Amino acid sequence: MIKLTYRDAVRRALADALRADENVIFFGEDVAEAGGVFKVTPGLYEEFGGERVMDTPISEEAFIGAALGAAITGMRPVAELMFADFVPVAMDQIANQIAKYRYMSGGQFIVPLTIRAAQGAGAGFGTQHSQCVESWLLNIPGIKIVVPGTVKDMYGLLRTAIDDNNPVIVLEHKVLYNYAEEIDEAELTHVPLGKAAVRRVGKDITVVATQLMMHRSLDAAERLAGEGIDCEVIDLRTMIPLDEETILESIAKTGRLVIVEEAPHAGGWGADIAALAADKGIYWLDAPVKRVNMGGALIAYSPPLEDEVVPNVSRIADAIRAVMRA
Amino acid sequence: MTQNGIALPAQMRQDMLKKMLEIRAAEERIQGLFLENLVRGTTHLCIGQEACSVGVAAVLQPGDTMTCTYRGHGHALAMGMTMKALMAEMMGKASGACKGKGGSMHMTDASIGLLGANAIVGAQLPIAVGAALTSRLKKTGNITVTFFGEGAANIGAFHESLNLAAIWKLPVLFICENNLYGEYSVWSKTTPVRDIAVRASSYGIPGIVVDGQDAECVYHEVSAMAERARRGEGPALIELKTYRFRGHSRTDQAPYRPKGELEEWLKRDPILILKERMIADGQLDETEFEELRESIDRQVVEVVEWAKTEPYPPVEALYEDIYYEG
């Protein structure tokens, strides 16, 4: 057994992918010689050299577009967008180019590229460095979206993303970088995209969440267990493809659903899960579906304000209690 | 303007003339197809600019790649796309270059290195940078060329791409077709420098201005930069001074042009320039030219009639090639 952090898992997945396939290359801002601003990638440049691990200028549109050009000509690039909040800077390349290149050419290309980005609040980075962006990307067929929440998933989903012949955006939660698990190294294997994980089995209510919200939902579930509420917590792991089956099976069992998002309410991914429940699970539901999220608020710098905007264990527990009472 | 007096071999001249006539005939027929409502949406004709695509394509070798603009029918034909693939694509037919999914603005043929025409101004530049990165990493000796209009020289992707290609010393040629008008706006109204080529100096790469109406001149100047790139000496910015004889897109009658300007440029028709030179050198006479022109016109008409009878893709194709399966 070894103790591994979520940060270590990223580095290890990248190193193993670079070792496994010489077409894998990795680039981004300060990822090579400096080892990344979150110190996620130290040592890769030293091990694999400057031809395969490269620093880029601060030019998100150019290097994300270059990842596409490299991917359609035989490489398997992994590009890092330092903060996920920078996704819109490269949005034309992501939404109009990367996602559509295979389709609009009539299937002439595969686009085996991975974009990694650190997202999430809780570290005091302020309004433009703290957002979770999966919902911005959800409306773009042609890409896959991965949101690892555990150490093993961070490793396994990133490996699978890099091996995938489609563009995959891997969103890493920056608050989880120091999160550690005791694991057997043999458990560090590829994790399939499109398969949710039931993190806690329960019979009374289904809680769907990802990343930091998944961990807080598990804490809320423990708190509520003492009150006689038995929560089932589902970690989506990937947004596209979405594992509808695991969600529906759980709703069929519990009849109640709470969705916890670290994001604003309008247009959030939680609305899709609620719509799924309404469409395919309505007859199993015994209570209205509730979404816990940031409402219409923005992330602020000041600690009490940042703490307030992101759903915490108490808010999640309150929402679960409310749905149990309904 | 750079001039180069060295005549190309007779066969190369013949091939270039023929290709320019094919592009001209195709473009004129496409305009007619609009009036017949067989081509939908919009289209952007390159009539008057044929020497640019033909002169550049003549430089390319097997394995070289190209990205280009939505004014891209000429680029595609010059690269070697078949008239059938082009015309069927124009009409959205299953046998089109992109199985009917791309249309006028997305002509793509990976088998000949045509990595795609792009409908977003400037987006093709970063993609070309990535393709050139593949060539450098795989040490293929290949180059990538990317076409764009002078309007794209004011978009961020242009500057980011030149910068990235320069610091990574990539074998990519940035080829600006300066046809004086970005949509309906004259170049001088939107851009404070007389030549785009001067912008190369910001990135420490060569920038040259070339007569884009003279296919031989284009060939010579681009050849020199291509050889340099193949030797590993990095990118170049090449500005081809040219003119579109038609409006920006299908409905544009170009009322913004000063009186007499078009007439002056018509005297510098790229087909006329090469034809007269070949006649002067005893390689062609008027009768042979007319026979060639008429035979090409007939072939284009035949292909168009064939394309009209081709089937549309089945509706199931809508859902194919969004993702690579497997």
C-alpha cells in the first residue's frame, strides 16, 4: 500500500502515458521546466525531454489549436489550460474546431487530444480563477468531459482520456490536489469513461455530485446517518458520456433525488440530471427533485464570502432533509 | 513587390494554367448553382486569386499539409481535390469530400494533406502550427502552409500563431492573400500598416511581399521560404497581393469598390498573365488556349450534372462521426 495524492496521480498518469506511447506529448504554460503552477508536473521535462514536454507562451488559443493540428496529424497531445477559467480564451478552438473537426470532415480524422485544466473554488483565487466550467462545455457535442474526484479516478480517467481517440477535457479540482488515499499500486489502472461510481450505498435518497461536492455529500451522508437517513451518493466521474443507468437505478431504489453542483444554477449540469429524472424516472419519484448550487451568485475573494457561495456540508444536509420531509 | 524573372519549365506552366482555368470554371459554375438553388447558405469565390493557391500548391510535396479559408475552393482544387468531390460537397451530396456535412466553407481531404478550410477567421492558423509541430517531432521534412486573408491579420489567433511557430521554429508558412477587402471593408480602413508582411518583424521571422497575380512569382518566392522551413530554419510570413474579382460572398455586388478599381485589376488577371507569357515564349497559341478553356468548361459542366444526380446522405448520417467509436 502506498499513500498517493490526487496531484501525484496526475503526474503519474502523464508519466505512464508518455512512457507508453511515443506519440504522446505534453505542453502548456510553465508545465515543463517549472513543473506547473500547482506543482503537478515536476520531473516530466527532465525525464522525457523538451521535445515531448514543452512550455508554451501565454497563448491559449494558439496552443489549444496547435494541439488539434498535432492530433489530426498523428500525435496524441495533452495540453494544460492552467486554470479552467481560461477555457473561454480558447473557446473557438474547443467549441468550433476540436469538437467539430471529425464531424464536419465526414469522419476523415480522429482527434486524440486531451485538455487538462484546474477548476474549483475554495483556495482563495477569486472570481476569475475559481470556477467549475463543465456546464460551459456541456452544450458541445463532439467532446468528452471528465471530472475525477478520487485519486484512483484521477489516474485512471486521465489514462483513458489520453488513450481515447476523441477529444477529452479533464477538469481537475484544485482543492483536491492534496487529497490523499492509501492505495494498492495494482489498483492504478485505466477507468472507463461513462461509468459512474456509487460512493456510498443507501436506500433512502440519491445524491448526485462530483469532485469536492461529492466529498462534501459523503460527509453530509455520514452526518445524516445519525438521524436515520440512509443516503446513496453517486459520483458521476464523467459528464459526457453520462451514465444514465446508474442514476436511474438508484432513483428507482430510493425515490428521492438531490443534485449538488459547484456552479451557478441556470444552465447547470444538474438541470440535465433533473430532466433525466423527470423524463425517465418520474414514476419512481416520491418527492420533488432538489438542486443545491451557487444560485445566481459569483465567487468572491473574501473567505467568508467564498465559503458561503460554494455548497457546504450543512447546506447539502439541509437539502437532503428537506427532500426527505417532502 | 518581389519579382523573379526565372521562367518555370513549359510543363509546369501548362499544369498551372490548366489548374487556374479549372478553378475559374468551377467558381463560375458554383455561382450559377446558387441561382438554381442547388448550393445553399453562402459561398465565397476566389475568382481573380487563382495564382495564389496554384502557385503555392505547386511548391508542396507529398506529406505536406495545408489549412485554409472559407474562400477555399481554389485551395482545395489546387491541392488535388477532385472536381467531383468538390461539386458533390457543394450540393451536400453523400459522395462529397466531407460526405455532404461540410459544404462550401469546409472543403477537406486528409488523403491529399488538405486538413480543412475553416469558417472562423484565423482559426486555421493555430491548427497549421500543430500540424507543423508533428512534422518537426517526427522529423518528416514536411511543411504546413496556412492561407488566410488580410482581415485575419487583425485577429488574435494570427499573432499568437506566428509567435508560437517562431519560438518553436516550426516548418509552417503563413500565407496571406491580401485581396484588399475584409468582407465589405477596405484594408486601409481596418489596418494601420501598408503591408501585413511587416508584422513578421514582431516575431523575428522573414516577411515578404509577393505579386499574387503571377503564379510563377508566387511559386518562386514560396519555394524559397519552403526550402528554408524544410531545413529547420522556421516559419515565414508571405503576403500575396491579390484581388477578388467578385464580391465577398454570393449576394455582395461590392458597391464599396472605387470606380475603375476592378477594371484595373482585371488587366492583371492571373490567367491572362501566364497565358500571355506562354504565348510570348511560343508555348501556347490563342487557339490552343481556347480549346483548353472550352474543354475544361465542358468537364466542369459534366461533373456538375453528375453531382446533381448523386444521392443526399441518409438521415442516419446526422448521428455518424460525432465521436470515433472504438
